[in-house]
Amino acid sequence: MAWKRKVSGGLVALIGYVLSPLSWWNDAFVNIPLALAFAWLISMVYRPAFEVSWIIGYWLTNVAGFVLMHKGAQTALRDKPKPYSRRDLVKDVLISLIYTGVIVLLLKLGVIKPITSYFKSK
């Protein structure tokens, strides 16, 4: 049943793509709402952790996206499934950290600005 494996792997990879930072629209419709829900749950236990848990939740959605894309592509493209290794996880986490670092760097350099800065009068 190769077609079942390809369809299920493709579906997992598609869900991963939607969660990953590779889809430009995912933040507004997927990652931010998921991170907000995560932050609300954490803040029910410890209210001051809301901001930090929102950031962690957002980052986790991106890591989950990379992991799901990786696993889905492996499932769809290989004849025999390969277990997701610790090395694969480390690679996906490192890619997410690099992506996050690039975004922070672009923010610090002023390349990316909050939308409110575009509407301030000079």
C-alpha cells in the first residue's frame, strides 16, 4: 500500500509546512493562536509566565512544523520508514534557533519594524 504511505506522509508534511515558518501566512492564522492558547493554559497555573509561555509556545509550533515536515517527507518518500532520531530532532531545533536568531537580528537592525512604526508621524 505505497499510496497510503505517500498520502499519510504527505498529509503530515503539509501540516508541518502549515506550522513551520516557511509558510509566510501561518503566524496570523495558526502559530499565534496556538501559542496564545498555550500561554493561557500556562498562565492559569502561574499568571506571570504568560509572556514567556507565549514566546515558548510560538517557538514550539515552529519546531513542531519542522519535525512534522521532516517525518512526513521521510514517510512519503522512503520505502521503509526510518525512526525519527535524536540527531534529526537536534537538526530541526537548530534550524528553528537559527531562524529565530535571524528574525531577532532583523528586528534589532530595524529591517523589520512593528506596523505601528509605519503610522507614526515624523
